[in-house]
Amino acid sequence: MSKPKILIQLDPDDQPSVFDSVVAIDSGVDQLFRHHSVQNSDVEGLVHGAIFTRGPKDLHNTAIFIGGHNVHDGEAILKKVQSAFFGPMSVSVMLDSNGANTTAAAAVLSASKHIDLSKAKVAVLGGTGPVGQRIARLAARQGAHVAVGSRLLNRSESVCDELSQIDSKWSLTSFATQSDNWIDSIRDATVLFAAGAAGYELISSDELQELSELKIAIDLNAVPPAGIAGVDVMATGNEVHGTMVYGAIGVGGLKMKIHKASLGKLFTANNLVLDANEIYDIGSELIG
Ligand SMILES: NC(=O)c1ccc[n+]([C@@H]2O[C@H](COP(=O)([O-])OP(=O)(O)OC[C@H]3O[C@@H](n4cnc5c(N)ncnc54)[C@H](OP(=O)(O)O)[C@@H]3O)[C@@H](O)[C@H]2O)c1
């Protein structure tokens, strides 16, 4: 008889994410262990508890999910988790701090339904947050030119520097929205993502009209006002004046499917590491 599926939720925040826990249960996890305030120094002991309790043939029924609101903290925990594995003694692990990987995958896949991203000029407003950074990374990986936006130039520059360290061939530029005529920096954009903090408009209708090449506009902010003025939060590829538009809840449906499919995949082997690219690829298979 196969062992129960155990998911070990490692969350660096004071309270482990309820959202992540509910999705885990809804994805068919039998037992969920919720660890909060997880520090790097805690990780080795937690991982040893996971890998030394079941024999190698049963380890695919144990998996680790790394959440929390800070992606950099999540990435540091992921490194520690991997370094605690050895030989066949490992379990599969998924990183989705703040929902960044699943949300970015859903947003970029939504765009890719309508446009060849390898030829696209992508602009990411709010490109310094967890979701925006992952969108920039996934779009750049497809070969798009990506303009990363922030209110402050030094913040968007630093994201571009970090992304260039993943692949120096990626085509990246930075821009600042707290500057006069900032719209000139993205005037040729064909795809626009808004990944700003909830409840803030990042681009007005007048500014939007200046983007004459725009084919796709995707807003991830569900809290009014919309991040992209005029975008309906429920939109799922609605055509508005020749632009395909998605709102946050419109993208959220695919995001939830990707999150659940990724959790399901964890229990198919004991050596998977699901980060931005792998989660994107799972989403890609889902939409066919
Ligand atoms: N639809 C879904 O399924 C889903 C799932 C997860 C998240 N979300 C949404 O996706 C969006 C991005 O999430 P996130 O966690 O990456 O966001 P975040 O970290 O809260 O914010 C992203 C960026 O927004 C900018 N920002 C902050 N306050 C601002 C303000 N007052 N005015 C303008 N810009 C401001 C900041 O960039 P600078 O300081 O560099 O300008 C920040 O780095 C959020 O709206 C979130 O609610 C949607």
C-alpha cells in the first residue's frame, strides 16, 4: 500500500501562509506539516526528518513546499534544502514564495497564447516585486526584450543586474516611472504586465493610449483601482481596442491550476526541484 502523501510547508514568515495550506489540501495532500518562522539554520534538521524516515522507494510520497512573502528568503531556504540532500536521500521541493512562480507563469503563459514572446517587446511595471521579477525572468528566457520598471531607477537596474547573472545573453533594460516622459522608455512595448503592489494604478488611460504597438495588457492587481487603468479584473483575453486584456482574477484561474498541478507533480518522484522555469513548463503542458 502506498504511503500517505506528506507535504512539509517551510515558511520563513511568523504565520505560515493559509493560502498555501488550503491549496495543498485541495491538491490531495494527505498530511500537511506547517513550519513557520523557518530560518536557514533550521533547514538541515527539518530536511533530515523528511529523508531519514521513509525508505528510498517511498520518498516520493514526501515533499517540501517553500513559501513566505519574501522570494530571496525562499531562495536561500531552497539552497539549504538542496544541500541537505545526498545520494538517493532526497525529496522533491517546490518554491513559490508569495505565489511568485505560479502567478508569473500564469501571466506569461496567458500572453504567450496570443504572441510569440521571442519577438515581443515586454514591459513590466512593478518589475521589482516577487511576481514582476519572475515575469521578467520568464519572458527574457523566451527571448523577449524586457524592460523592467520601478518607481526608482536604481531598483529596476538592480533587478536587471540580478537577471543578467542568470543569463548574460538576456535582453534587459530598466526604466523609472517617477520621471518625466517615462512612457517614452516603453513606447514600443507589444506586451505590458502590471505587477505592482495591490491597490495602486501604475499606468493611466492617457499613458496607455501612447503605447501604439501594444497587443497584450495583463494586470495582476485585484484591488481597485486597477494597475492598468480600465482593465476589468475578470478579463481573460478580452479584446479592447485591438489589445488583448487580462485582469488579476482572469489570470488567477490558470495560476491556481498551475499551483495544484505543480504540487501534484512533486509526488511523482523524489528528486524534483520546481522553481520558475519548471513551474512555467508545468503550466505550458497544462494549456497544451
Ligand atoms: N492574480 C493572482 O493570482 C495574483 C497572485 C499573487 C499576487 N498577485 C498580485 O500581483 C501583484 C504583484 O505582487 P507582488 O507580491 O510582487 O507585489 P509587491 O511586492 O507588493 O509590489 C510590487 C512592486 O510594486 C511597487 N509599489 C509598491 N508600492 C507602490 C505604490 N504605492 N505605487 C506604485 N508602485 C508601488 C514596488 O516597486 P518599486 O518600489 O520598485 O516601484 C514593488 O516592488 C500584486 O498586486 C499582488 O496582489 C496576484
